[in-house]
Amino acid sequence: MVKTGKWLELCRRACSEKEPLRMIELAQQAVELWDQEHAPVKKQSGSQSENENASGPPAHNT
């Protein structure tokens, strides 16, 4: 999926919004767009870090 950056525009609009409920609505929309655009990245990086932690050196007991 092409990252549009529309979530960033929503964040900017939320920051300048004077009405609290509208600000929350815009922020929620921004989060949803972020999740849609970055969900595949999260899954890949999450499984990669788990693998790195599993293959890391053992913890030392002091």
C-alpha cells in the first residue's frame, strides 16, 4: 500500500482544532489511517525482534 501521509494531515488538523470532540474524532481517524498504512510493517518488525531476542546472548545472573 502506498503511504499517503493523509494521517499526518489529520494530525495537523487535530492540533489546530478548537472543539475537543472534533479534535478527538480527527485524532482517531489519523490513528486508523496510520494502522492501515503501517500494519504490515508492524507485523514484520515485531516477529523480527522476537527472533532477535530468542537468539540473543543469555542473561547473566549477578
